[in-house]
Amino acid sequence: STLSYANRVLALLLGLGATAISRATLPVFSAAQAQDGQAVKALALRWAAIMFGLGVVALAVMWAIAPWVVRLLFQRGAFTPSDTQAVTQILRLALWQLPFYFSGLVFVAALAAQRGHARIALSGALNLVIKLPIALALVHLYQLEGLVVSTVVMYALAAVLLYVLVTTHQRT
């Protein structure tokens, strides 16, 4: 249940970020692709860097206010201060995925504009292949914290893979 509560807060952040990033970037990348496909790569790199930075800012802000947010949202009835502390700890670990997730979304939008749907599917499949062994190893060593860290590692590796897919994409 600790992971479930932390994921509720995290899902709000990821959902808001995904909506904003995809709505902002896809039209820009599509217009750049229609004019000159070479501009998409430069735009993607710039936007990904900006979104990574915003992800770091969101991580820092949420890290600082996480105890207060968890207390405000959940602490009543059977949810005790020790539950707040446990959920805050898991939420703080999970927040490390924000910069990688946000920059990865930029790269996915760039690939979509370049009609790189097979590359997007490949990255999704590789995420699964990456996550399973890392999760098994880290859960064995660190229990719930290991599961959360495995997701962070998966998003970090996914962002690197998507970067490679965007920068090596040839216009078709």
C-alpha cells in the first residue's frame, strides 16, 4: 500500500508532465518535419535538455514538500505519521524518474513526428526487457525501494536509448 500511495502522487506529476510536453512538442516537431526534417533533431535535443532541467526542478521542489503533500492528501484515520514517513521515502525515490521521463517524452514526440513508430515500439519493448532483470535484482537486495529504483533506472536507460534513436534517425 505504501507504493500505491506514492504512485498516486507520482501519477499526477507524470500525467501533467506528459500532457504538457506532448501537447507542446508534437506540433512543433511535426511542423519542423514538414519543412525540413533535419531541424527536428536539433529541436528535440534543445527541448529534451529543457525538459530534463524542468524535471530536476520538479524533483527538487517535490522532494522538499513531499512530507507535507503526503500528509495533506492521505494522513487521516488509519493513515498514521509513520505511514506518511514511509510513503514520503518511496515518493522521494520515485521522483528521480521525472527528468528522464520528461526528456524521454520529448524524444518520443520527435520520433512520432519523424514517423519513427517502429523505433518507439522498440524502445517500449526494450524498457520491459531492461526493467524485469533490474527489478528482480534490486527487489532481492532492497525490497520495495529496489522496485522503485528499478523504474528510475529503466527511465534513465530509456531516455538514453531514445536519444540515440532520435540522433541516428535518417529522414525517410
